[in-house]
Amino acid sequence: MERMIIFCMLLFCSSTALTVAPHKIAKYKQLFKTIKLLETTVKNKDVELLHTPENPVDGCLFTAVTCFQKGTLKLQPENSQVNSTFTQTIKVLKRFTFSNPGKQCESSCESYEKKTPKEFLKSFEKLIKQVIR
């Protein structure tokens, strides 16, 4: 009887673990699409340059994602027609959480090079691709 209970618990735990991974991948893919949408609506001229993490090491992904989230708050819509879409897209990015904090990196957001909003979003895309893999 004990073996049967242990077997059932093991089966339940393994099936739960298998269903979690596809959900996270789907969440990251949706985030990737959101960033792509934002690229078409963001103002790129006469704006503040943003600190842009590039090629963070695996342990520093959490720090890089945090920097990108802070940077998205400084983005501006290209024009008033895209303002509502832009605002909704920014809300999605603000709610995103990266579940693997890893180690805290020594570098801060301000230590990264400043780039235009479109370059900033391209780098954010690359980071999300890295997380998906």
C-alpha cells in the first residue's frame, strides 16, 4: 500500500512539473510578441537614451530584466493615435516577472551603455530569446 501511495505521488509530481514548463515558455513567447508590437509604436527621435543590457551572463538575467522593465517606463508613444495600444503594452511588460532571480550581479543598470528606444527593445528581444532557450 505504501508503495502505491508513493508511486501515485511521484506520478502526480512529475506530471505537474511537465505542465509548468510549457506555460512559462508560452508566457515568454507572448512577452516577445509584446516587445515586437511595442517596437512599432515607440517614439525613437528626440527621446532620452536608455541604459541597455547586452549579453548578460546567465546568472545576471534577473538584473537585466529588471533594467529593461525600468527602461520601458521611460518609453514614449510615437504619436497620439497609438497611445492606448502603447499604454496597454507597457502595462503587460511591467507585470512580467522573471521567476529565476539567480545571483545578484555587481553591475547596475546605469553601468550599461545608453541606446535609442528601438535598439533598447531589440536588446530586450534578444534577452527574452535567451531566456526561452
